[in-house]
Amino acid sequence: MVKRYGQLYLEARQALLGNEDTQTAGLMARNLLCKASGKSQEEILANRDLYATEDVCREMERNVQRLLRGEPLAYVLGEWEFYGLPLYVTEDVLIPRDDTCAVAELAISKALFLDQDPRILDLCCGSGCIGLAIASRVKDARVTLADISKEALAVAKRNIQRNRLGGRVSTFQADARVPGSSFLGKFDMIVSNPPYVTKAEMETLPDSVKEYEPALALCGGEDGLDFYRAICVNFRNALKPGGFLCFEFGMGQGDSVCGILEKEGYTVLERRRDFNDRERAVLARLDRKE
């Protein structure tokens, strides 16, 4: 049965009101209708009294049910925006979150003042959101996106192409838990949003995270700090002398992460808060001469 665009929107919003507030339900319904129809929000509004095709109606019903089962909107849409960039997302990568803007901004603010044509490594890159944000703002940066997951790297490659950054951004498979390959060369900066959820916290995550987002990108070991310890040691040789290491970390982990950095010979330069005024990122310098 075909329906008008306006009716599809209202029915989707009404169905979602059982789980969401009015504003969020309306936003979700609009996004679903734009995805199903291939129209912009302005076109949907202008065409609200026109009938949609049967395919659009079926897709709307299917995707509303996916949301009602708890699947995150980003996975239903297959895309999300981060730092002004449109990104493809699948269940092979974490959904880019506003919290991560803190580490992206911290890395960008330092990268803008690095030597010409700086080399930057986004380690545990997932969708590539941090490295691509840096490349979009630091116009001479050469960025490598690295992850252990081949599936995540496939998503990152699509995002490089989507944002037309193929001339300055590449991908490389790498495991942060083992020493970095000499093939990578030397970098002026390494930035990473590694897994940092503790083993205990993994059991208490919301179902929308635990059931859909990749555990490989979430679990940071017993205390959530395994990857910080590993990266500080394993990728030390991938940094140029005086190079910079920039981390995102979880709530309440700042002192511990800084302690790891200092123990391994890095000098903490700056700690930064996210949009919710929670400490979220740190920038450190490797104080080592060759």
C-alpha cells in the first residue's frame, strides 16, 4: 500500500515515540525518509502530499522496525557525520561520536604547526574519522589510517574516496599490540582512539552498543588500559625524535593514561575536555634523541 510522504513521516515518528522524545523521534523519522526516498529534507517537505513508491514505503517500515529493536540510527542509515565529514559506517566500525572531536581538535591544533608535509598515523582508525578530520583541516598532511581489522579498513577506504582525500590518505593493516612494522616509516604524530572499555564495563554497556558495535574496538582489557601501554612501547620507533602522541581515553582514565606516557618517556603537554566538559584527550611528546 502506497502512502504520502507526510503520512510516512508521521507514522514513523509516532512509532518511535515509544522509545524516544518528540524531537529525537522526529529527527529519526526525517532521516529514515530521506534515506529511503533519496530526497533531501527540503524535498520531502515540498513533496509531503505526493505518494511515495511501494519500495520507499517498504523500506521505511523495515527501518523503523530496526530502530525499535534497538539498532543504532547510524547503522540503519549506513552513514554518519563527524567533524563536518560524511562517513560510511557499518557494524565493523564504531559509530563516530561527538566525544571524539576532542582528540581530533587536539591533534589538528598541533598538526597545523608541524613541519611542512607532516606524516600522521591514525592507529586503531576504525572508520578513519580522526585521520580524515585531520587531513581535511591540515592541507599538507600525509595521513595513514591503520587498523587490525580488514573489514574496518575497507570502510576507511570507502571514506577516503567519499571525501576525495585519496591523494594524501592511505591505509595499512597493523596491530597496535605488537611492534609497528618498519615498513610504516617515521611519523611526526600518532593519534589514536584505542579500545578502552574495561572487561567489567563490557558487561554493562547499553544493548545498542553491546549488541551492535564491534567488541574488538571497545574492550581494552581488565583495566581498559592495555592498548595505551602497548602503543607507547610498540610504536615508539614509528615516531620521529620529538614526535607527538595523541590519545583519546575514557571517563576517569586521564591520570592513568598520563602516568603510562610519562613512564615510557613521553612528556604530557596538554589535556583536553569534550563537549560534555569531561576530560577526554591528551597530547604528549616523545623526548628521545637519535
